[in-house]
Amino acid sequence: MTSPHPFAAILGVLIVALTIASGLIWYERRLLALWQDRYGPNRVGPFGLLQVAADMIKIFTKEDWIPPFADKPVFVLAPAIVIVTVLLTFAVLPIAPGIIVSDLNVGLLFFLAMSSLGVYSVVLAGLSSDNKYSLLGGVRAAAQMLSYEVFMGLSLMGVVVLAGSFNLVKIVEAQQKMWFVIPQFLGFILFLIAGIAETRRLPFDLPEAESELVAGYHSEYSGMKFGMFFVGEYLGVTLISALIAILFFGGWLGPFLPPIVWFFIKVLFFISFFVLLRASLPRPRFDQLMSWGWKLMLPLALVNILVTGAVVLAFR
Amino acid sequence: MLSVLRTMWGVFLHTFHHRVTVQYPEERAYLAPRYRGRIVLTRDPDGGERCVGCYLCAAACPVDCIALQATEDENGRRYPEFFRINFSRCIFCGFCEDACPTYAIQLIPDVEMGEYDRQNLVYEKEQLMIDGPGKYPGYNYWKVCGVEIGGKGKGEAEREASDTDLRRLLP
């Protein structure tokens, strides 16, 4: 069942998602400042909210430079991919009953597919820049995505087994009695870690790694192309937070308040959690990241599927 | 793993800490009376210039930001013809204040000297001179020094014994 007004839904989701993503520039800076005993941007407009506008004006009027040694078509295309793939995933997110762009029966698989495509953006950006730091960032991104993609999908299979569907609306509706975070706590932890790695946020920002690789894959980017990577990253944070809320915390379900309010409360909570991670944790070494991914997370995800499947079979 | 959670909890607790930022234009940090900020030239309690144009401040200045030219008035009292401090060079070290034998040059706790034009940071004597005696209210160099100027002869300064009469034989 698709929304009765598809264009209104598309426009609404687009506007809300992009507004949240740009608002996160301000929100993250204020929150980081709070945890570092500072104020953060509080001068431009009420509570510094217009800082977003100032940043946008700045980034749009900056020189948009393409290095002469870069592979131009790929270089231009790369930042668009990250935005497109993330925004496409927003189409399958059930925000509240009836507010969904496309009620896809394989919504979860669609999300996994799109997040796998998103890595092309980073890899191609690193490759086309023809810069050793960018290339190192791109290589790291490829390896990180490969290893975290695998158990990201596997960690969600427990949820799929419990709900009996890949459809995100059905998954939310299956949580009427109990949020999936309780029976699927291990799956939740695994998906959280994979989600952080997927959005390339600290502590898993190895492709970017300012302290090692200048700015990693987007070292050579400037102006709005650089801005696209950032908006893409914030969109990714919003997306993963929304998915955590939908898959493990009952999506729009909650007492008293209207469903859409519950959904946004939950999303905001996980966005804040992402910022807290950035404020508190250091970046692991690259080989540590890989060995945790393959030697710890993957076996745990497999055990999770095995146990969940066995329990569901036993109580059928 | 436990240390990761403990770190996150510790950082989260900072939500309830007070913030260390001083919101500058609205609230200002306290600057001690001896804070080394803008340089001023002070006057005697009776209103005359204290500076005697000895060049010691200019010599002490590590960045050579002080320029002056000494001259004398009709009473034989030395004073600077011009006195110029280039505050775009000044490092506010206070050596000039230490070097000054007459307490004329002093640093005060004022740091708000921002300018859009670099030329405006070159202060002339009119901008440097203040009306009061600064940190040494009672001090008047020309009243206590042994130098002879118009209106004050040898041995007439405060706490100064009158000249010895060399022709007297008494002990």
C-alpha cells in the first residue's frame, strides 16, 4: 500500500530529510560543545540556528575547484552518488502509519542494496582525485564497507525472522507487543556498530581520518561538492538512526503522543547518540577495525541468526 | 569494552557541567590592576608631563616600537617633543615600564584596541597621555630630583639637604 498522495509524500520526505540533515550541522556542533563545556555557535540568529544558513551561503559561494590531474567526470559524479543512494533509501522508511513514499515488500533489502552502492561514492572520489591521501581513504572505505556490510545484513536477519517479513511497515507492526531490542539485543548492538561504520562516523571514520589522511577521500573536494559529502554523511546518520528506531525500537509505536512525534523523538535520540560517540571515542587502528569486523562481529552475527532461528522454530 | 562505555558515560555527564566559555562582549574576564595592556603616559600630581625623554624605554623595548625625541622647555625641564608607540608591533612585555626612571610610562588593564586600519595602531603623544598620575599618585619627579630647573635651585628639592658651603670649616 503506497501513500494516497505520492507526490506530497515524496516532497515531504525530501524536505524533512534535507532539513534535518542540514540542521544536524548546527545540532552536532552545539551538542559537541555542550559535552566539551563550551557553547558552540550561538551568535547567528536565535540559539545560533541561522549558522546553518551562514554555512550554506559560504559553501555555495566558495570556489568549486576541480584539480587538473583529476578524472573529471568521475570526480564530479562521486559526491552525487552518496546523496542519491541515501535519499533513495528514505523512500522505504515508514515514518508514521500512511506516511511512506513506497511501501516496498523488500524494503530492508532495498536499504542494504543502497547502502552498498553508497560506498562507490567514497571509493570513486578517492580514486578520481589522483591523490595518495584520497586513494588511501578510498581503499580504507572499500575494505571497511566490505567487512561491515556483511554482518550488517546478517545482524538484521534476526529481526526478519521474528517479524516474518522484509517489509519495514510489517516489521514495525510486529513490535506491538514488544520492541525487538529486547529479544534481539545482540542484533541491535551489531547493527549499531555496523551502522556507525556504514556512515563513516567516528569512531569508524577511517576513510576520512583528518589526523592521518588530511581529509581522506574528500581531500581534493571544495565548495558544494565537499558540501554534498557532508550532507550525505548527515543524511546517512539520520537514515541509520531512523532504521535503528524502526527495526529495534518500534518505529512510530508509543503511548499518548502521536505516532510521528514518537518517531522523531526516537530518531533524535539516536542522532544524539551518534554525536556522543564522536565526542567520546578515539579512532581504532585500521587492522583492529578489520579484525573486529571479521573475527568478532561476523561470528556473533551468525550465532545470533542460529539462536534466533532455533528459538523461533522451537516455539512455533 | 567496559572502558568504552565508561568513557561515553563520563563524556555524557559533562551535559551537567558549567561551561567555561566567557561570552566576551556581554561578560568580561577580570583583568588585574597590574595587567599589562595598553601603554599610557602619565602626569605629575600638578599636571606636568612626567616623561623626561631619557630614551630608556625605547632602548629597553625588544621590538623597537617606541620612538621619541627629547627637548627642553624654557625652564630647563626635559620633555619629549614627540612620543610615538606602534601598537601593531608592541608585545606588551612591560619592559618600558620597568625601565622608566620617572614612572611616566605605564601599562594599564585595557586590551580592546582592535582597528581595521593598521595605521590607526600608531599612537601619538596626544593619544598616549592621560590626565592623572596612574599607579603612583603622589610621585612628582621634578620635585624630588636634584636637577636644577627654573623655579627650583640646587638643594631645594623635597627631602634634599641644602648645598654644602665649601668655604665653611666647621665639621
